[in-house]
Amino acid sequence: MAIEDKPAEFFAKCCEARRVKRPNKTLVKEFGKYTTLSEVREVNLSGHYLGTKQVMAVVDLLIKCRNLSSLVVSGMCCYAADLGGIWHGTKSGEVPTGNEVWTHLLDMARMHPTLAHLDVSDNDCGPLVGRLLEAAVKDNKHLVRVTHDNVLIDKETLAAIDAHVERNAKA
């Protein structure tokens, strides 16, 4: 079996590629429950304290999970893990910003062939994330359920997202 088929090992490789120093042990254990990427159907990142590079690594893994149906990032604490690394030799631009993380995550959601549920509730995501989320729901006809409680996205954008979700559910 190729390493790409084992989620925990693939996640470790994604973390290594993104220069994550300490992969989240809970996520490693969670992905370790599966023997192949095709078994991963639901991922819940709620309440995890993840650096931006680690979130990018998770998204790299999710892109390969061809049967993923539900992704919950509600209350995910995404911090710039190595901002202190400025004093430890981290190069400028090496640590992705929160906007880059959301862009990567929602690009994955926009193109994922099986993702049906996305929960972004309880995050301090604003207008850019709102536009990216709207584009994801508009372009991905499989997204039939999006939860967005307690976010900083304007009401008009949320209404447009809900309208796209409703249209997708009826299709």
C-alpha cells in the first residue's frame, strides 16, 4: 500500500512539506483510525488549536479524500504558529496568513467532488471568507448544507450563500 493511501502517514508528509514542527497529536490519532484515504468521510477540526501551516497540511490531505462528505471547522482556532519564529529565523512569507488558509480551505470545498456539508460557525471570518464561501457553494453543487452561525460575514452574503445551498439541495 502506498504511503498516500494511509491518512496518518500522508498527513505527516503534508505536515513535513508545510514545515510543521509538531503535528497535532489528536489529528494524527484521528487520521490513524483509517487505513485508506477513501475511508475518510467526516473531519471535525472544531476546537483544535492549529497553526496556519498545519491547517494547510490538513487541507492538502482533504483534497485526496475522495469520499469526504462533511467538514466541520466550527470554532477552529487558527493561529500564526511561527510568528514568534521571526526571532527564530522564520523568513517573511513562510507562515501563511489566515486569509491564505481560508482561501486554500474554501478552494478545496469549491472543487471537492463529494463534500456535502461544511460548518464554518464560530469563526472570526469576515468579508473575504464570505465571498470565498459563496463561490464555493455556488460552484460545488454537492454542497447542500452549510452552517455559518456566529461569523462576521454580512447578512447579504449569508443570504446569497443560503440561496445557493437551497438551490443545490433541490438539484
